[in-house]
Amino acid sequence: MTAAGRGFLVLILVALALTQLPAGSPLPPNPHLPMSASGACAGCHAYYGGTLDPREFVVAIPEKCWVCHSKKDLGRSHPIGVDPNHSTAQVEIPADLPLEDGKVSCGTCHNPHMAFLSETRTFPAQEVSFLQVEAGKNIAWYKTFFLRKSDPDKGFEPLCRACHTDY
């Protein structure tokens, strides 16, 4: 093995050691877990006659997201506030990607109520986020980024192509 190959192997082992949880340790908690707590629904969703409307909100979703997520730290992201009916791109939004007041919002691509971690990669180059040791077996966990659609081989393509047919 070349020196560069050994260096790469050492880097991978160090990265895995830094993310490895002690045997029997629980996984880190879902940071969105408070949204699923009893009574938390009314903090985001509208109610009519005591019935929750999952597609109507009492606070704009981006405002709720920005309580914890900094606009500048979000990285590469789809623009929000875009009205697909007035877009220059050829788009058709499927029903499983909800709009907020007819516009693209954080919740269009992300579902804050889904799992935080998965044993399946979100995109091909994704690195292990946590390595759990259970009964002598290593279990690799990856962050889901709460994406409504992704593929371990195609990455974000299924999410993009769901709306952007000309992508």
C-alpha cells in the first residue's frame, strides 16, 4: 500500500472513531423531537373545530425553521417563496411535496416529522454520521436531512426531478 493510501485509510479510521458510539449507547436524539411532543402541533399547524389541518400553518414555516437554522448556514438550498405558477422553469409540484400558501417553502422538500437517522445513505458520497455497536455488530447511521425524497445512488435527483421535469 502506498503512503497516500495508508494516509487515506488512517483518515477514514479516525473519522469512524470520532463518530463511533460506545457499545450499547443510544443514538443521538432527533433534534426535531420536540415538534412531536404532545400539544406541539398547535405551534405550527392550524386547527378548525378541533381538527388539525396539516397543510395550513399559524406561523410561516421558514420563520419556524430559522429559530434553529441560520439562513447563512443552510448551505446550498432551493429558494423559498417561489410561486411555481409564475416560474420560468418547467415545473409541476406533486401532491406529496406540499406548498405553503401556494409557494415553495422549507417543508416542500423537508419533512421535520420524519426520522433524523437512517441506515440508508441520502446521497452517494455521504459519510457515516454515527457508528453504533450493538451485539458486536457495527451499524452505520446517516443523517436523512429530513428530505422527502432521496436515493442512495442518485442522491437528491428524485427530489429535484419530482418538480423539475426539464432538470
